[in-house]
Amino acid sequence: MSDYQLTANVRKELGKGASRRLRRANEQVAAIIYGGEKAPQPITIDKAAFYKAIEDEAFFSSLINIDVDGNKEQVIIRDLQRHPYKALVTHADFMRVDATHEMKLHVPLHVVGEDKCKGIKDDGGVLHVLANDIEISCLPKDLPEYLEVDISNLELGATLHLSDLALPAGVSSVALSHGEEHDSGVVSITHPTRGTADDNAEGDEAQPNAEPEAPEANAKQDDKGE
């Protein structure tokens, strides 16, 4: 699990006007820390450091240590609000974590073993990724950055489900906790699509000299004229 460190300041000026001034200055990002037994704490984070952090996929499934004016908080990121058409983050939500309580978080899935996959390598199948992430429940110390989906032995026509994933110790699937009917597919190997553009082109080439019916009709009209 990656270890992320951020430095923040208590945000004392609140409201829409203060938020607009903060965005115009374009140096900090407005955010809030909530959860636990403490009151919600509005903060600002250095924009450059924060934007660099969110470029890393693991940032969204890792514990984050935030130093707020000397007070340390351990959090996870819960939400990002983005500008509707500019590449700007307008607000970030962080939730405090408790080392003694399980938390729920979405973690990304990384597909591995595609180069060795029987259904693809031997049978020409096509890989379909049905889920890019799943929701898990675990203690903060057991939080994985991502989960691997090994398809090395997946055959043509087969599907890997949530129940087929090898979850780390202390980690469970939130969906499966609701029953077997929530055991959805994660990846599948299907037959390649038939009737491609190349197949159609070959079909057209097979009958290059097909005669239209119009000339025959014209010939009958000429006979009547004679």
C-alpha cells in the first residue's frame, strides 16, 4: 500500500464568495475532512501537490496522511468535484479512518496473464473486461491498492466472477456479502465477432460479374418494338 502525504491549512473563509476567490487564485484546492467523532474540518490543499497525487491510480485506494496546521489526520478520498468543462478540481472530500473499524472502498482491478491465456492464445478468443473495480470491506491496515485478476487459465467461453477472485487476507467483497445472486462477472473470453468488414469484402469479390436485371427488361422492350 502506497503512503501518501499531504499538507493542508484550515480553511477559515467559507461560502461561495470565498470559494470563487480561492479558484481565481488557482494555488489551492478547497476540501473537507469528515467522519469519526470529530467535527467536519474545511481545509485547503496545495494545488500542485494534490494534482500530482491524483494522477496516480493508487491514490484513490490508499490511506492518506494529511497534516492540517500541525495536526495529523489519516483519511481516504471519497469524492472529487470537477469543473464541468475545465480540467480543474473544485472540491475534494476526505473521510477519516479508524484503525479498529472496517471501511468500504472501491479498488481497481488489474488483469494479468493475458499473454498466457489459453482462450486468447490458443483459441483466438477476445477478452472482455466487465468490471474495472469492485467494492471491498477491510480494516485500514489491510487495504490493497488494487486486485489482480489472473486470466492465464481462462478458456474460450468462460467467465471469471467475483467469487473467483483471490482476495487478500482480511479483505471481503461487499457485493458477495449480500448473497450469491450478486456474484457478477468480472472478465470473460468470447468468440471473435463474425461477419467483419473483411468478410463482407471477400463476399463482394466472390461475385464480381453479377448482371443486373434491367438490361434483360430493356431487351424485351426492344423485341416488341421490332
